[in-house]
Amino acid sequence: MEKLTQQEETAMLAIWKVGKGFVKDFLEAHSAPAPPYTTLASTIKNLEKKGFVESRKVGNVYEYTPVMEEAAYKQKFMNGFVKDYFENSYKELVSFFAKEKKISPAELKEIINMIEKGK
């Protein structure tokens, strides 16, 4: 899977939020500040080339549908992120956040409870 640029990821978040739609729909759902229409349209075309969305022509415009689900992207992204930056160890990832004081002892206990309960 090809990595997305920040601009492409932001566009995908709007696409996942809307589901099937047109560039104008994704523009309305885009986080602020929204890019110009033509910039977003170009970004979506790039996402289509990368296989993240597919299109069908409706009249004189294109309707886009996400090909990859958001959860599947997050899983692939996180697996690659952990592999590249934390020696493929989720323990190292959690340790990093604990050392940086980005996660509290209460949150760690909550995570442990989730693991123990299989959630």
C-alpha cells in the first residue's frame, strides 16, 4: 500500500465521512481550512490513481467512492508505523507514550483491562 501525503489523508478523512459523493460534498466535509475546489479535485484524482477511491461519471461530473475502509487503512498505517519507528513492538510504542507523559497510569490500566477482557 502506497503511503498517503498529509493532504491526501485529510481528503480521505472527508471522503470516509461522506462515503460516496462528489468533490463539492467532500469539500463541505473537509476540515478547516478547506483547500480550493481544484486542489481537492486534483488530490482525489491522485487518490484514485493510488487505488484509494473509484469513480463513475454522472452527467459531466464524477462521483467517488472509497475503496479502502477507514479502519483497514488505520490498521495498515499503524502496523507500518510501529514497524518503522518502534522496532515492530507495540510495547515500545506504549512505553514511548508513557515516557513522554502522553498517557496516564489510569489510561494504561484501562488498556490492560481491555486486553484482559479481550476487547
